[in-house]
Amino acid sequence: MNELILQYILNAIFAAIPAIGFAMVFNVPKNTLAYCGLGGALTYTTRYVLMDFGMAIELSTFIASTFIGVVALYWSRKYLVPRPVYTIASIIPLLPGTYAFTAMINLITMNAHGVTPELINMFIDNSLKTVIILGGIGFGLALPSLYYIRYNRPII
């Protein structure tokens, strides 16, 4: 149990580092850097925990993106900072770089050495996983703000 908690803490720390790095690249205000790091840690840890419970990476990523969308909506209202300041940096650890890289390597291998059914299968599998994860991130980030705008606006 202690090893599992230690693993979650280490993953959270290592997910916060790129989130803060990308926030610095996008020149966010200094007082928001800690929240960007916390957001990156929260999203990655949420996805990691959900995957430990047997959920697929695509659905776990969608739920983690929705979670940070809700948290960022709260932070943006509380600190009067635009929501993308928090969300863009926070989703960086969720990006499916390994799947996209593997798909491209499979495509290059097919081009260089010929097409085999195994390479086609691996390329399609990794490509679809990449696209579905990216769609889950986009939809998960948009969903909380769409819900908030829809139900907290006066009718007239």
C-alpha cells in the first residue's frame, strides 16, 4: 500500500514538471504556475488511478480532462484568470505521445520494408488510440464550461 501511494506521489511530481514547463513556455502569470503544476499532477494522477481500477486509457483520459476542466473553471472564477491558462498546461501530461510515435514508426517501417498485416494492425491500433485520446481531452475540457455557460445564464 505504501509503495502504491509513493508511486502516485512520484507520478504526480513528474507530471507537474512538464505542466509547469509548458506554462512557462506560454508565458502565464507567475502566480498561476503552481496551479498549472497542481493541475498537471491532478490530471495525470486521476488518469493513473482510474487505469489502476481497470478503466481504459481513453475513458480515463476523458474523465481526467473533465475533472481538470471543472477545477480550472473554479480557479478561473476565483482568481479572475482565463480558464485556458490552467487547462492547457494541465493536459500536457495526458497527451498520447507514445501512441502517436509508435504509429509514425510503423508507417515509416511500412514505407521502408514493405507492408505486412501486423504493421497495418499496429498502425491502425495506435493511430485510433491517439485520435480517441485527443478527442477525449478536447471534449473533456469543453464539457464543464459548456455546462456552466448553459445552466448559469439567465433565460432572457
